[in-house]
Amino acid sequence: MTDLTSLTLAEARKGLADKTFTSLELTDAHLSAIEKARVLNAFVMETPDQARSMAREADAKIAKGDAGPLAGIPLGIKDLFATKGVRTTACSKILGNFVPTYESTITSQLWRDGAVMLGKLNNDEFAMGSANETSCFGPVGNPWRREGSNTTLVPGGSSGGSASAVAALLCMGATATDTGGSIRQPAAFTATVGIKPTYGRCSRWGIVAFASSLDQAGPIARSVRDSAMLLRSMAGHDPKDTTSVDIAVPDYEASIGKSVKGMKIGIPKEYRLDGMPAEIEKLWSEGAAWLKAAGAELVEVSLPHTKYALPAYYIVAPAEASSNLARYDGVRYGLREQGKTIIEQYENTRARGFGAEVRRRVMIGTYVLSAGYYDAYYLRAQKVRTLIKKDFEDCFAKGVNAILTPATPSAAFGIGEKGGADPVEMYLNDIFTVTVNMAGLPGIAVPSGKDAQGLPLGLQLIGRPFEEETLFSLGEVIEQAAGRFTPARWW
């Protein structure tokens, strides 16, 4: 029998339906792989008993012919999603051993459709980071390594545990969240597929908040088809989330293999950055050529406010984080440090509970929202955001179906190599991804090639609002042309 962990989600679904193997066998194979890969630190909590129980339940339903679309498929859950009865910490000391008494909407929909939970995945603390180095559980290792080197690389962030676990074949797919690139950048660093859906496509209820107007959940998977299958279960209207949009969820998988002939693909001139590595430029040109060969039309487009996106993002996101993280006060749940007064208790709890990056962003956010600075910073950043959104709207109004860009400015880097002396160096990793969150658009990262050191690189496709199907059709063209990549096992 083929190694069960090497199957795609679509192949596993077929094997389960054909009774070639059971969900329990599939789940056990992944639990065994997780045990052998603990050096990657992708999982912060393993739930083997719960996984086997869910797998047995799925097997019973498959036997009765009553199986949901994800019946028996083992998944990993980012530690930002509340899971009833299972510790949820956002990888921060301040939440301590918090165990929710409720289930996030997205995970409840995955369980409704028969999926199996293997455990909780590592992420940057409160999703603040681009390398998965800020987690209180320590950094995550990327299963990829530079050719001829033993240096452990970052898997990207904040959904580094999700990307690393999927790339290392520890789970068949994973939930992730994206506030400024936290699905797409780790996907590009690990040769996995990650889609950030349109803002409002997936419910945010039960997900630990970072920046509420930017956060959006989505899947990381091994192929474009797998990500389409997962998104169909994750998406949908939720009355508990006022930003959740009440429109029908299409059958995303049906868009795989659809012709892209006649589609207009925009190539934004502003994404050609000074000093961009030649291999990123080459990859971008190759991706454009693949889409053209499939019948798409390439057009140069302009997104003139792109250069303001990163500074505007790093005002809006910390401002919302400052507001959202005010609830962690040491009184209601999680860590509680003692103090002589209630104010001192707050200060001691927050000082000890939050890591350096979270403290930095909370302070930036509090500053830009304070009297005298609100108009100068926050209000101006929101106006820039409106202009960024209008740039995309103008493009789409001219008949452009999607926009092709690089996903990241480089391949994965070593743990500790960036951002030590200058945090801005780390923030620049989000240069190609933040515009998508600022405009609330869908974006997908697809593995597209390798750099000179054998590390994976990804391309990004940005779509019109609620037209994720277009991204899946185009993404599959790139995937077919580039092929799929898996890392050489060293762990």
C-alpha cells in the first residue's frame, strides 16, 4: 500500500470511499508521522485519542453511506481557532491553559463534514509575525532546507505550523488565518497551496482576533484541488459574525480544470521592486507565460497606491490589535500576575504575558489611536486603504479577471536571520500580500518553482471579490505547469 501520508486529500477521499483503507488507518499513519517530526515543532498540542474517536465515527458513517464531504480526513487546526475542550492559547503565555467551552464556527463546520482533528498547530503569538518565531512554544522549523546546508529555516508566519505540517505530510490540510499574508507567505515558503478568501467569506467567530477588519481564515493544503475542497466546508454565512456575507458558497472543486481562455490577467508594474531578486522576476515571467499558453490574455495594470500599503497596514493592524488585546487583563481568564492594585495587576500580567513583538505592536497601536495622533496616523491610513481598494476596483472595471504577482520577495530564510536589530526588515516580507487584506480581496499562493538553493518559491493570484473559483482555475494552470514539490526528509 502507498504511504497513506503521501496522498492528497482528494486521493484520500477516493481511497476512503472505495474502502481501500479506513479513516482510522489514515489517522494512525498521520499520528505516527507527527510523533517522528516533533523536531519541527509544528504541533503545540496533539489530540490522538480524540482523533481516533473521530476517525471511528467517520468510518461508521462511510460504511452506512452517510459520509460528509470531508469524512475521515485528518486535519491540523491553527491554535488561533477555539476548539471545545481542547486548549487554545494563540501561542501566547497570557492565555495560559485556556480551554474554550465553545467551538469556532469554521472548525464546527469541518467536524460537521466529517473531518478528524489531529491537534493544534503552532503560530506566531496572536498571529503577529512573518516567520513563526514569536510563539511562546518556540519557533517552527520548515521541512525544506537549502541544498547542502543543515540550517533550519523558518516556514513563514503567522500560520507557520499549518504550512510546515502540511508540507511535512503530518496532516492532509490545515486551518490558517491571514491578516497581512499569514496564509500566502508560509504557503510560498513551504511549497503548499494557501488561499485567503474574500473578507466576509469565512466566519471569524471563535477565532482569536488580531485586526478585525483584516483577519480572514482559509485553508493550507497540498494542492489547489485540496484547498478548494477545504474552503467549501470552511466558507459560509454565520449570523454570529456581523461581517460574514450571506451569499451562497459555490462548489469550488468544480472550477478545477475549467478553461481560462479569454481571461484577462493583470501584471501590476508597481510590484517590480528595486533590488528584487532575478529569480523572483524570472518566476513571475514564467507564471505569466504559463497562463498565456493556457489561453489567458496578459495586460499591464497600475496599482499606484501600492507603495503606501505597508506603512498604512502597520498603522491599521496594530491599532486594531491594541483595541482587541485590551481584553487580556489577568482578571477574566488566562494568566494572572499579582499586584498591589488592580492597575499594577494589569501591568504585571500584560508585561509578563505578552511577548516582545505583541508588546511592540500594542504600543504602536495605542500611540496611533491616542489624542493628537489619531488624525495624523490612523485616519490617514484608512484614507490610503480606500485608495488601495479603489486601485483594484479600477483594474477589475477594465475587465481584468485576476492579477498575477510574486507571493514573497525571497525564499525562506534561517531562524534568527531577519528582524533582530530592525523589525522593519521582517515586515518587508509582507510587501506583496498586505494590499489584498487592505482591499478585502481573495488571494491564492501556488508553488511555482525553486530558487538557486533548491528552496520553493510561490506566485500569488489576486481575484475579484467573492470570485475564488477564478483563482482556483488559474492556480491549477500554474500547478500543472510547475509540478508539485516535496521536501527531502531530514527529521
